[in-house]
Amino acid sequence: MLRNIIVIWKPDKRFKFPLYNDKVEIEVKSKIITASRDLFFEFGPSRVKMEEIAEKLAMSKKTLYKHFTSKDEVLSAVLDASHCEIEGLMQNFKLSLTAANDQDFLGNLSEAGKQMAERLTIVWQSPFLKDIQRSYPEYWLAFTKRRRAGILSMFEMICEEGKRRGILRTELHYHLFTMMYLACIENIMHPTVMNDLQLSGGTVFQQMMAILFGGVMTDKGREISQQFEHYWLTVPQNGNGTISHTTTHVSNENSHN
């Protein structure tokens, strides 16, 4: 689960933290961030006190305040560490896509979709983002802005590589496609909407990917995808049975009419 991940924190000037070169200092701050994230995900940041973070770490409040002067500063570090972790995974994913053959290209997309869906399920089941949106609007705005930039960069790279390999159709306008995907993320993967849908984050993400990608793959792409279980084109229905990815395909012939 996400809360079992050990965060290695690196100071980031965007959050106006003092820069520390001491290895022990960084290790201590990383432990504080990991413990804080556990509590934030379980209860929501607004309901967690600095005393509770110190207690979880078996640390005095005085020692905790030596490393972080406020809970807002802790929350900034937690969000920054999470973003850095995601950006690192995305960078590794980009490198693997560039070097992969066509089968591995779709295989990597499938695995990335699975990991993303699992991660989203954990995140959206917790009160973490909902509480940030409600109680920390400035942090929510910064989070969505950074998420938008990462999505644009990653998704456009996937589309260009898919076109180059003949897996995605070349006649489509992929900047428009990217904006459609981004609109789905921003307007559907949202705490209020997710509550109304009563679906897990993973299920919603899978279905969006199935609908969007189902209409832009070439015959070659579909043929390759049938060689393995293509996760984001196998759409679950409320966590039970599945809809075959063929139900979401739009044929090339019909798309020109």
C-alpha cells in the first residue's frame, strides 16, 4: 500500500525550506514526512496535530518543530515528496517506452495503467485529497497545476510514440486528444465528482482509458494488445465482471464517415 512506501525527501526551493547538506538531517525529515503522510491519509491533514505526528515518531514536539516549524510546512513537504516520487516513476516510464519494442510499448502502458489505477484507488479511498481541497485551497491549486503539467508532458509523449510505431492512428489531432484526457482527469478525478459516482478511483481511471484509447488505436495496435491482458482496455463493471475491450473500439472505417 502507498503508506508503506518510504519517502526519501530532498529539499525543494519551491517550498522555501532551508537547504540541508547533513545526511542525518535529511533522513530524519524523511521519517517525519513518511509518518505524517500515514496520518494525513488516514485522517486528513486538517485533523492531524503536530503532537500526534511527534507521538507517532516517539519524538518530542520540540524536536519535531526543530525540523518543521508548522504543520503547513509538513504538508508542503508531504505533497512535494509525493510529486517527486510520481515524477520519478514517470521519467523511468518514458525511458522504458523509448527503448521498448511494439509489444513492450503496449505492455508498459498496460502495467503503468494498472499501477496508476491501484494508486488512485488508495488515494481516493482516503480523506487526504478531499481534505486538502476543502481545508487547504492554495495547496489544492498548486497540486492540480503540477498534476496538469505532468499529465500534458506524459500523455503527449505516449501519443507521439504510439503514432510513430503505427499503434495509434496518425490522422487524429493528438493535442486535442490530450486536452480531452486532461479535461477528464480535472473534471472527473475530483473529490466531489468521485463521491457522486460511488466508484473507486481505479475503476474510473480504467474506464476513461478504455473509452479514450479504444477509439484511437490502429488495427495493428489492437492486434498487439490482444496478445496479453491489456489492463486499461479491460473495463470492470462496478468491480465485478468485465467488458471486453472490443466494446470500446471505434473502427477506422467508421471513423471516417
